[in-house]
Amino acid sequence: MDMTENDDQLIAQFFEENRQDVEDKGFSGQVMRHLPESRVYKYNRIWTILCTAIGVAFFLLVDGVDAVRNILRDVLGDVIGYAASIDLSGLSPMMIVLSLITIAFVGLYNLVISE
């Protein structure tokens, strides 16, 4: 460990030991309410509303609801088709039970370690 790391640790330890919290009592909120509202903030709000309205209009114009519905139907069909194509004939019930127990133990181990 070099000198700067040691100094950084000592400074961090000092500030942690001598930490003092000062009550705000709503002062920050009062200051923020009395600040003038920036024109940039107003323009940003108007720009956001305008872009959102254009996006919604475009979505409805190109029939986005139907496109989203078709995509979800295709994805669901692919998932169902994939699940139906899984061949479990080579697995014994004992292998399935042992696999599930192993997965449960690994999950519990990871849960205990993460805390």
C-alpha cells in the first residue's frame, strides 16, 4: 500500500468518525421554490410533450397496436413451439428430481452467500 492510499483511508476514517448531520427543516425546499423557473426548463417540458404527442400520433398512424399484437402472438407461438419440441424421453424421473434438488440447493446457497 502506498502513501496516498493510506492517507485516503485515514481521511475517510476521520470523516466517518466525526460525521455530523445538520437538520434541513425544509430550508432546501424553500430555496428551490423561490428560484426563478428557467426558460430552458419550460422549453424542455414543451419539447418533451411535443415529441410524445408526435410519437403517439405516429404509432396510431402506422397501426402500431396491431403490429405489437402480431409480434406478441409470434413470440408466444415460438415459445410454445419450442417447448413442444423438447424431447425428454432420455431422462429418467430420478434424474429430473436430482436436477431440481441440485438447482434448489445452489439457489439457497447463493441466497445465503449474498446476504
